[in-house]
Amino acid sequence: MEAVELAQFLHDLMPDEPAVIGLLALVLLQQARRPGRFDADGVAVPLAAQDRSGWDGDAITEGVVLVGEGLRRTPERPDPYVVQAAIAACHALAPTAEATDWGAVVSWYDVLLTVHDTPIVELNRAAAIAERDGPAVGLAAVDAVPGLETYPFWSASRAELLARLGRVDEARRAWQTSLELGLPDANARWVERRMAALPD
């Protein structure tokens, strides 16, 4: 809640600043999904498996309204925070993981790359491509992202797509690499569960 309070304080001081509007929207939308991010044991729960009934609908509504306001104030070159909030809104508004508009998510990542081009953004875009176009296309997109060989979530992303493609041994090795590279504990515990569920 401290992040929300700080972002709200900034918005009260600078209500017309697009970056502040986008930051508050992003924090609200992320906070709204917080109840579903971890299970009772503190293990990270992937977005697709989260219980959306526990998400905060009021915070989502407020965040989405702010996204619209931020976009109206930056019609030619949107602020990076506003675009990130727009992506978060796509997830927050989907009643189920299957109902997510992945085409819109990819399009927003395309916009984000024009104002904030980083390998992490490219990786997130590749993950969205995998959901839209399938794991084979997504894996090619992940593998095309440069400079993330030592980033644990890059290896974890590859592992998930390899598992979906039935390339079990490669998936196991990629997940093991992600653990060795230092995934946060909550994510590492989910990976360990995922590896244990792989067929021999």
C-alpha cells in the first residue's frame, strides 16, 4: 500500500503530469492483482493460474480511468508509465486468462518499445507473442532477445515454452539454469514444482 499512497501523493501534487498519472495507474492495477500473486505457502502463482475473483475491482476501475486520462494527455508520444499501465489494464480487465486480448497486449508492447526500448520489454513482448501465436513462435521471439543470457527470467521463459512444446529435457535444463542464476525464492519454488511435474 505504501507504493499506492506515494503515487497518490505525487498525483495530488502534479495531477496533470502524464508520467505521474501513468505511475498511479500502473501501481493501482498491479496492487489490484496482488491477492492472487502468491499461494498460501508464499509460492508465486503465474498470471494465468491466478484466482481473479480476489482482484480489487475498484482499484482496476480507477486504474483504467487513469490510463485513459494519461493517453489523452499524450496523444503523439505516450509516456512509458502510461503504456505499461495500458498493458496491465489488458490483463486486469480480462475475466479469464483465456479471454485476454493478447493482440492488444502485443500492440501495446510495440508502442512501449518506441518510448522505452529495453531487452526486458522485448522479453515481455515475446511472452505475449507466445500466448497469441503459440509456443514455437514465442520461443523464437524469446531466443531473439539479446543480452539476457544471465537473466533468470529469460531462462525460465524459455523453459516454459520448451515444456509446452514437449521438449522436456531442454525445459528441465533451462529451468535449472534459471534457478542457478538466482530466481527470487517465490518464483524458484514455483519452478521446482513445475520441474517435478514434468514427465520422465
